Amino acid sequence: MNYFVLYTIGVLFLSVLMGLSTWKLFKKMGYSPFLAFIPFYNYFIILKETQRPLWWVIFTYFPIVGTIMMSVFHILLMEKFGKNLIQHKLLTIFLPFIYMATVNYSKNTELDDTAEIEYYTNTDAEVTPKKESLIGSLTFAAVFATIVHVFITQPFTIPTGSMERTLMVGDFMFVDKLSYGYRMPMRPIAIPFLQGTIMDTGVKGNPKDDPKSYVDAIQLPYFRFPGWSKPEKNDIVVFNYPQDSVHNAIDRKDPYVKRLVAVGGDTVEMRAGRLFINGKPENRLGDAEVEYSYILQTSSEIDVNSLFEAYGALSIEHIVLGKSRDFTNEYFQQYNIKPNSTAYRLQATDKIANELKELPEFLSITEEVKPKGVANVLYFDQNQTRAFLPYSIFPYTSDWNEDWYGPLTIPQKGDVITLTKENFPIYQKLIAEYEGNTLEEKEGKYYINGNETNQYTVKLDYYFMMGDNRDQSLDARFFGFVPETHIVGKPMFTWMSIQGLFSDQGADYQAPFKIRWDRMFKATNTGDMNKTSYWWLAAIVLILFFGWDSIMKIIKKKKED
């Protein structure tokens, strides 16, 4: 059903509950009981009677924000009838229509015009104007921050190295949610600022047994407003992880950040670890620092701290026979690792690898490329831990791996797919999950929504995402196409960058803690190697934030003089 049809039904349902639980209270305030049932206007009356800004009513039924605003309005109404204690406020927040109904139908309920209306959470018998102002300001700040977070831009932190060295672990960014078109929340009742779960309460690190931060039973369909641009090749994109098994809600799945390497109609292929689009080597933007996995052999242990100082954080793992399922005798033979040498696996750009080759203490440095036709690959989950899973490369039935992949053509809206035994694994999830159809295969025949057919017209646009750290990235090579429904936005600004904040689970050496001042207050998604610094803008914001009261006092004094 259409998003706004369901939205309207929800608003009308809430308005009926509001009317049934408050109509007598409206009558006691001198209004027609019928007005308690009118969406928006019922809350407009409450704001008017409690002398609060009338424009607040605009946010009454906004997804996520509306939950906060309605609780505020309900508390104001209850205070109007003398329900000022903390237990009254808690009942109003957690059992709004039940508690308001008990007050509404109670014979003892009377309008309390003598009580001074308190702001939201205060329980003192008397409220000073200064305290009122503080609580009101904090409430407004919380609501404003929620509106910005939900509807405009969302903070995002880089916890893993899948995009290094373009984006670094410990980068704090703001994600633009409007450029590609704003996607309306699909779970409208949720705790602000939380993505999927509230806290880790069960088995440590297992989110499946943790309480969710949203109400899963109340859901709305996918809807996106038009944007002023579409996702394009080489954009860095934030999207919801398609294979998140914890959350069914698309907008509550874990957010991932990768580079969009191919759009609908493009053909993706990996040849010996190198990316080809439409048969040609990828076209990189100026800020793309792509890393590959290299085998480094030395005569003795390396000075990791010196490498960190020279090149910044590097993911370095000590290679020891039998240490992991990677490091087998065959592995040592393939890369000619000598018994008397010390070997490491590190992620580095071609430029860094070439510089390391010139250093006398390094015996050799060889790019790690998996053999062609070997389908048993290392699978990196969202925590970057390793597990050995056969056929974990999409579409899970081929002999591809992350270094020898494809060719695979990305579907787009309007494409007509002819299902065959060979391509069924490629399009199965697209048809059944992403586009909401039933799909069955029986004795070589295909049934879509119960009808026998081998033809299907694609309804959505799809994208192929890949990390710039090509050998340590859980990306579309593993989980397949990313539909337009999963797109969140694109990073636009790095405001903080801290090295050593998160541990690198794929490395034996952790980078020392430090603030990367050179990465702060810079645009993220420009494609330019030399990014413009916006320190001046940050300084202006800080001055206004901390000095606003002083500035206003100076202006006021000049006016009085």
C-alpha cells in the first residue's frame, strides 16, 4: 500500500485514540468535544491553552520526532488538569491513551488554572523562570537534534578498514541524506539516535538477542522523495547492509560505507585482484587510495612503529604456518615464503608497496592474489572476523573469488530478465526479497507470484558497491547487488578523525592513539586529492555556539545606549 495512505490511516487512528481519551478534558477547557478528534488541531488547542509556541504542532505526526512531540503535548495537557508529579508524567509517556482516558473519565478531574504549568520533566512545586527556560531549551535542543538526525544529516563513524586509505578507521563524518532523495523512515516509532538495538544485553557481540530500538510491528512501505542527484560511479555511498539477518526493517539494517563502482547496465569483473568496468580498468578519482594485500618478507622482525610514523596506520599481520586456515604449506609455496625469513601480510596502496620495495631490510614484497577458479574464499563479516566458508562469493554457485570475479552485469529498472538454471541464483534474491514477489523453481519451470513464467521486469535500480581496501572488505562481491531502497546517502564532511580508537581485528599490531588533525573539517566525497579545509567554518560555529549570549548582550547594550 502507498506510504502516505498508510501514514494517513495511522494519523486518523491516533486521532481517534486521542479523542476517545480526552474529549471530556476539551469540554472542560471550553471547546467542543468533537475537536479532540481533529488531527493537528487538537494539539494546536493544547499548545494555545498552555501558552506554548503554536508552530510546534507541525511536528506532531513526523516519524520518530512525532513520538517525542506527542509525549510533550500530552504532558502539557495533563499538567493543565493538575497532574504534575513524576509518576503522572511517566504514565503519560508510556501509557498515554490509557492514562489520559482514566483522567478524562474520572469524576474528580477538574481544570487546574491556579497551577503554574511546568516544562516537561520538572517535578518541583514551584518553577523559576530560569529553570523553565533551561528545561525548555534542552527539550527544544533534543527535538531539533532529532529532526536534523532523522531528516537531514546523520553522523557516521568508520569502525573498520574496508575503505582505507580513502576513509580511515576513526573518521567521524556527517552523511547527507537529501542529495539522492530523502528516504522516509519505515519504522516510524523508534528511539532517536539509535540504529538497531538499545544495548548489548545477551551474549556479548550477538545483536540477535538484544532489545530493538524501534517498534517492529508498526511499519510503513518504502518511499523516497526526489533528490537533485542520483548515485553515480565512484561516489562513496552509505547504505543498509542487505544481508543483515538481525533486522527485517530496511532502514534499521547496519549502515555500511563503500564506493559505488558500477550502476545498472555496467559489467563488473575482477582480474587478478584488479577491477574492470565494462572491460576497461576502473577510472579512479583523485582521492581514491585503493589498498591491496601484499606478502612482505624480511630477514628479521620489522619496526612497526617506524612504519606507522612513515605511512600512518597500516594493517599488518604476522604470517606463521598454521596460525590461520590461510597459512598452509600450499600458501607458503604459492608465495615462495622462505623458512628462514619473517613474513607479514599487509594492506597497502601500490605507491606504498613500491616504496617498501626500495628499503634494504625487505627481502621481497609480492601482491597476494588468490588462484583463479578456487571458490573457497575468506569471508569477512561485519566485525571483520574471518571464517572459512565455501561458495561465499555471490552468486554462491560459481568458482569466483574476490580476485577473480565475474563478469557480472548489474540490473537496472526496466530490464527484462529471462530466468535460466544458470542465472537463477543471481536474480533469486532480487525478485523474491528486494522486489517482494514469491518465486519458485519446480522441475525446471519458474513461478512468480504463482504464475508460470521465466520473464521478469526489474522494478528497481541496483548498484555494485566495493571497498577501496579490496582484500579486507565485505562488499557486493559477497552480498550481491544493492537495491535503491537500501541507499541512505553519501558522506559529505569529516569533522573528527582519531587513530587507534577502534582495534583492527585483522591485524597483529594496533596503531597508536592520536588525533589526525590534517583530516578534520574537510569535505569527504569531492573526488579531489587536495581537499579544502573548513576550519574557518568550524571556528565560526564554535564562536557562535559558546559566545551567543555575550554577542546578544553586546547588541542589547548598544541598542539601550
